[in-house]
Amino acid sequence: MPLRVYNVLQREKVDFVPLHEGKVNMYVCGPTVYDHSHLGHAKAYISFDMIVRYLRFSGYDVLYVQNLTDVGHLLESGEDRILKKARQASALPMQIAETYARSYFADMDALGVVRPDISPRASAHIPEQIEMIETLLRKGHAYVAEDGVYFDVSSWPEYGKLSRRRLEEQETGSRRLKGSGKRSPEDFALWILAPEDHILQWNSPWGRGYPGWHIECSAMSRKYLGDTFDIHGGGIDNIFPHNECEIAQSEAANGVPFARYWLLVGSLTVNGQKMSKSLGNFVTIKDALARYRPEVIRTFMFQAHYTNPIDFSDEALRAAERGWERLASAVRLVRSRLRNAPEEGENTFAQVIRAHREQFIAAMDDDFNAPAALGVLQAFTGEVNKLLNSGEPVNKATLAAIEALYSDLGGQVLGIIPKDEAHGVDMRLTDALIRLLIEIRAQARAEKNFARADQIRNQLRALGVILEDRPEGTTYRLE
RNA sequence: GGCGUCGUAGCCAAGUGGCAAGGCAGAGGUCUGCAAAACCUUCACCGUGGGUUCGAUUCCCACCGACGCCUCCA
């Protein structure tokens, strides 16, 4: 079964066939680094992380580019976001960009999001943007006005093909003419001439100024991925005008199709409303990580299909946490049993493992259906628990194969099953100490000294170590 | 007003033209010194009204409702 993806450009699920066999070039709109990221950003980037991980798992050589916007992203007032923050913080704009770029990467690292291969910054690609604007001017798709350079939307009939909106249908009364030099309200800025005191400005053929927001993605994706590339990702909320403008600019300038597959992520909502900076209903990633493990946050995100919106609540996070615990407990038990499992014997569970592996892959091949894939892992876990509780000895080959499925699919692809932790020096000592206490407690239990046994269990519990008595002995887990 | 997405059990949610995954919560049970975990059993006629069909939750139409975008946001 080939990989199928929902291509927003066609509004339907289609076979995914990359431009160059075995190779995927992918661009995702990154954040504007003017503040700490919130869970809405987490949903978007965790989704694409899952997609990239799965593409690589499937054998594709993926080149993943995700930009950082540090200039040109204007507020409605016309003020640059970064500049506004810089003024508030009495800092240089690039200090702000640097601060929040680091914050962003720290958050993504903590969430287990694999870094993009290239994270180009808009401010570091001014020449590329200028070059593209010059091409657009030369081809008659842009014009120079007294306050900057604008893209002439009327020169590009395909404008609107992604978001499926035609400008004449829009309520034009509500939009205002931001740039006085605009010929038409829907035209958008490519280059904005800066006032003398504006801190961010570069030389250009049209005078000192700075680039418009949309042009950076066109220029940088072209530089690193080429005129035509495979996947363009982003949040659905940016489909218009941002993504629409990107397509128009790029195709008008390059004369060839831009991204071939558009994958857009549904928004994260809070009480049914979009989580966003402007609404003020956001939870930062740092706050969320203080309360939930990264694997739990990822599991939560994967409970709905990436194209759908997902509603945030502590209740929902806790439900995800309990569900994740079920998986993690089984993995922990498998790894623990693996340590002294009988060597001899074949993998007796091969059928079940193969069946679930295939189901998982079938789910993911169907437009990265992580919720269904998660369901497969849960169903598999039911089988594993039954096996482990059967009282029959389970040999090493079987346990290793089970562990491999969890590590490959839950770990490598979804990033929700952590690696076996009991390896570092600290962890080895901790492990040995806990085992010592478990042994002492076992003696107490054998002597029916339950008060002492419970004391050990309760005090360990207070330290975040949870003991579980099983037929074959006591296991522990760290909270 | 325009464009678009969505409406499945108490909650989250996948999915299919032919007896509706999975998780959380709940109920009963097994195991356990107790606990925890796990396992077993139990819990839906898929927003409303039409239409197409042998048969629709799944396709079409209408309506109702929610949300997103049209103005900065992933």
C-alpha cells in the first residue's frame, strides 16, 4: 500500500509520489520568534515531527526546512512584532529574536521534536528575497509604489487556488488600505520602505527598508529545496493570506509549480476556541511541560488526526496521561522481564507482532493516521499484557521482539515511548538501591510483617517510586 | 455577507455502503495480606429531515448547530 496524503491543494486524499524517488523535500512555516511558544505551536510542530519521523521510518531521505521569522511580520498597526517586543524590553531586535529562537528550540527539544535540517532566518536571507522581488517586477507581477513594492494580485489569476476564495467574494469593506501605495486592497507588500528611525532596514534597489512577511518563505524554500518541492506544511490558520501569497509569488517568479503537496494542521482550541496569542487564552509549552511529560503531550496531540482541531483541557490531558501510562507500563514490564528471561526458544508471539506492526503501518500510510495507529498500539498492549500475565515463561526472543515493536513504532515514529532509561550511572545506582529495598520488603512480607512492608512501599511512593507486586515478583516504576 | 471545516457513547476520538477501532470515566468480576497494575464482562443505532440504494452512520440535498479564515497568530 502506498502512502496516501490529504493534499489541501486538491482537497482530497492522493497517493504520495515525491518528485525524486526516495527523496522528500519539505518546508514548514516556522514561528515568529517574538514570544514563548504555546501549545498551539506544539500541536503544529509535533504533527510535522510525526510526519517527518514516519517518512524517514518508511525509508525516505527527508530534507526538512523550517524557517524562523525574525523580521517583516507586521501587526495590524503596521508595527513589526519583533520591534514592538524589543521596544518593550529595551533590547535590540536581534536580541529578541535570539532569545525566543532559543526558547523555541528548547521547547521543541523538550517535546522530543526532531530539529529541522535547516532553520533559516528571514533576516539572513535579504538578498534572496530582493532577488525574487526583482524577478517579480521584471515579469510584471509587482510594482513599485511610493512606500514600497507590492505584488499585483490582479496579474495572477490563480491567486486563491489553495484557500479557494476569490477576492471579489470577500467582504472587502472590512479590509483597509494599509499601504497608501497599494493599487488594490488585496495586493500585498514585498518590500516596505522604512522610515529613518526604523531599526530594521537593509539596502535595496528601492531604498532602505525591510521585506514583507510572505516573501521570506518563498525565497528560502526556493534556496534550499528548489523551485518545486514535495511538501509544504503549516497551520490551517495561515492558509490565507500567507500560504496563498507564497504560492502566487513563487509560481509567478519561478514559472513552475511551487509545493506539490500541501499538508495543513488543524488548530488547537481551548473551550472550542482557537488558542492564540491575540485571544490571550494560551498555555505556554513551558507551563504544560511543568505539568505533563512530553510523551503525554505528544500522545494527547496524536489522539486526533493532525488535520482536525483538538480541544485542550486538563481533563483531556489527564485522560491522555492515563492512556499513555497503560502503554508505558507494558513497555516497562517487558524491559524488566527481558533482563532475566530464558534464553532458549523462538519468538512465539511473531504472528501477533507482525499483525499489529502491519496495522500500525497501514494506519500511518493512510494520511498519517496517528489516532488509529495509537489504537493499534493499545490493542497490541492488551495482547502483551495477557501474555505477560499468563503465568507462562516468556523467552528472550519473544520479549525482544515485543520491545522492538514498541521502540520502533512507539519510540522512533511517534516519540511517545522513551528509551530504556536504566543505563546511566545515576540510574544504575538508583535502580540497585530500589531493588535492595524491594528485597528487604519481600523478606518483611515473607515474615508477614506487613507494617514494615507497607512502610517501605509508602515511603517510596512519597519519593515517586511506585511498587507493584506481581506473581513473579515486585516491579517498580518512577512517577 | 463570502469561503471552508466539522457534528459518532458521560468525555476524547478512529472509521466504513452491509452486524460502529481505541483511550478516559462508570458498573460488576478475577488476582492480591492490603494496594497498585493487569485481565474478563458490561456501556452508541453515528445532529435533524428528505433523497439515491437490496441496504447508509458512510453518497446527494436541505436545515440546525459549532468552529476556522476573510485583519496579526502554527
